[in-house]
Amino acid sequence: MLSEHHDIAHEFPDLQSALDALCAADAEFDGMVSRHDKLDNEIRVLEEEQQPISDEEIEKLKFERAALKDQIFQRLRAAKEAG
């Protein structure tokens, strides 16, 4: 069974223009998006291929992904409200 994509572009399709603008203008933000999407891919591979990993480790990765998603969303929302 294939897991769902949770990359930022799929998570916030209505904020794509703000996402593109922030990524282009802010290297730190772009790095957060890259880190989030890298974690998403890593988690998907681990789940799809049923790689040996402890429940604690996979939950740690998912928690980090969720925290990044929250930070990214806050920045996207602020950018959309500002302009």
C-alpha cells in the first residue's frame, strides 16, 4: 500500500504562490521546506518498504515533519496576509 504524499506543495496547494515567493526570497525558509520534504520522502520509503526501524524512531521523524509543517504554515499564512 502506498502512503500519501505529505510534501509542502501537496499540503498547501492554495498557498503555492506564497510558497514559491518565500522559497525564492528566504534561504532559511527554503531550507525548512527542503528538510520537511526530505523527511516526508524518508518516512514514505520506510513505511512503503517496511524498513526495520523502531516505532520511537519513526514517530520522532513524523514529529519533526509535523513541527516543520506548522512553522512553514505560519510563515505562509503571514506572507499571504501581508500581501
